[in-house]
Amino acid sequence: MGYQSHLVPRDTYRLGIALADQHCQQQYQKDFYQLETAQQEDVLRALEADKLRNDAIHGKQFFEQLLENAKEGYLADPIHGGNQSLASWKMIGFPGARADYLDTVQQPNKPYPFGPVSISSKRSV
């Protein structure tokens, strides 16, 4: 069904970050970036479980937007700003914008022998 919020993504981020910051200040008297890794993970789990919320936004809504955008950035073509080293494509065995891998598709469970190529012809090292 697609995106169903009355908030545009920009507002989801603004309100979600404010919600997380408020919680961090109340709970730890620090900003999120100053927390120990375990504390940051606790805050993210609380957002995911919808334990943090206010009248403007539910933590789960912010967490889902953040997670979706992180996945998009990690797996996107570098032309869009993320995945600059093509490391995620290399990790999952995705050949990228190659037009010559049909023979490999016919051979399941056999790794693709060449590194990925982006839309702009960027290659992994």
C-alpha cells in the first residue's frame, strides 16, 4: 500500500530525532551520539518497539523510516550517494549495471566471477 503517513519524510526525521534526543537527555543527560554503543542500541530498540512516542510521532514510525532509508542507501547505486565502494553489492554478489551476466544467472549457487559495476561505470576494487 506504500507510505501511509500524513508526515512527509523530512518531518518524520525532524520529529523522530527530537523524540530520540528528548529521551536521551531525560534518560542519560547526553545526546544520542555521546552514548555508549549499548545505550544507543537500547534507544533504537525502544523506538522499534514503539516505547518512545509523543503526540507528534510514534517511535516505530521514525525507526521504520530510518531503517528503510539506511537499507536504500546501503544497497543503492553510488550515483545516488551511498554504497560508494560498492561493498554492499560485492557482499551480496550483485553484479550491478552489467549487461553480460545471463550465463551466470543460469548457474545457481556459483559465485559471479567479476566485481560489480555502477551505472556510471564505477568498479569495485
